[in-house]
Amino acid sequence: MMTERISSRKNPLLQQVKKLLSSKKEREAAGLFVADGTKLLAEAVKYYPGLDTVILSDGVEAQIPEHVRLVRVPEDVMASISPMETPQGALFLCRLPEKTEFRPKPGMLLLDGIQDPGNIGTILRTADALEVPVVLLEGCADPYSHKVVRASMGAVFRTPVLQTTWEKARAACAEAGIPVGVTALSDRAKDLRRADLSKMAVVIGSEGRGVRKEILDAADAELIIPMNPRCESLNAAVAASIVMWEMTEL
């Protein structure tokens, strides 16, 4: 395998990496996203066909497929482009996957406006472990930002991330005869342990405002996770994990 050597921080590839790390618009325009770390790189090599370019610090070794571009840089250059305070010495570029048509499935999770990258990544990681389909609706964090990819522990390489709008999701679920449930703190909400979540599409709302009113109004059922009365709510990723576990248990 041919290895390129880059020592200038002004190199076009390194400048592109910085732009891809900071901007969803740049990622979509280039059709690329960036991830960091040797462990995630190993996951991408094993599972993701869209691995495009690997940048390694001097002294860092990794198994890279022959068709993938490999670039070596000094440690100080890696430190200048890495988003991590303590770089592991590996950054890599992947091609964004082709967008696929949304097809609803029973036992599916819909995320509404969840903006925290850590929450999105944790949900995707749990969904990958439990084999629960997850769909991102409007307002969610970009699943291909480096923070989400890192929090997902490589789940984005193993399981395609689906995205659609609420209008399309509602219409598709109605046509397929899949009832939509929403997690909500209301007197009408039903204990989710008494609902067959494996046959539903369940919406988890954003960290601050919960599920949007238009989704609440259109939902077939409101669901609540029973908890100690003195506790007001749960973290979005924790709530999603409980819902997904109930989906797989039924």
C-alpha cells in the first residue's frame, strides 16, 4: 500500500478535515464525515464499506484495506486537527451512506428533536445492541457528527441510520397499520409495561420540551415510564433504552 506523507498544516486534506468536523453543511456538500480514534477505525474497517481516507500519526499502526487512502502526519500536525484533547493518532474520512426510503416497522423508535450528540449516540448504540430500528425526525443532532459517531461506539458503521420527517413517518405508519405511541407525562398516559410496544412505533421527545404538540395530538397512545414520584423525568437516552428493552421483551 502506498503511504502519503503530509507535514504542512495548510494541506488541503487537513483543511477539509477541519471543515468536515465543524459543519454539517460541509459534510453534506462533500458527501463525507470524519471520525476519530483507533477503536472506531477498527470498527469502520470491519463493518463500513464507505471508509475513504485514513490519517495516522507517526508510530500509530492499524490494519487498513488496500483500496483506502493512507496518510501519515507528525504528532503535532495530528494534534492540530484532532477534535480530542488527547488524540489517539487516528482520524478517518468515510463516505456518507446513500439516503434510503423510509419504511415503517413495528417495534420502531422515532426520535423527535433530540439535539444532544451524546444522547443520540447512546441511543444508536443501544438500538444496535437490541436490533431495534431507530429513525431520526426533524431537529435531531446530525448522526454523522464526530461526537455522535464516538458516542455510538461505532454503531453508525454497523447499522444504517434512518432519517425522515414526522409527516412522512405519520403517513407511512398509518398506511402500514402501525399505531404510534408517544412518551408523555400526562394523566392520560398508560404504563408502557401494559402496552405491546413490539407492535408500535414509539416517539421519544427532546431533552427540554418533550414530544412536539403536533405529534402528541396525532398519536394513537400516550405512554409513561413508571418511576419514583419524586423524580420529574429521565434522560432521553435512558428513556429510549427502557422503551427499546420493553420492545424486545414482548
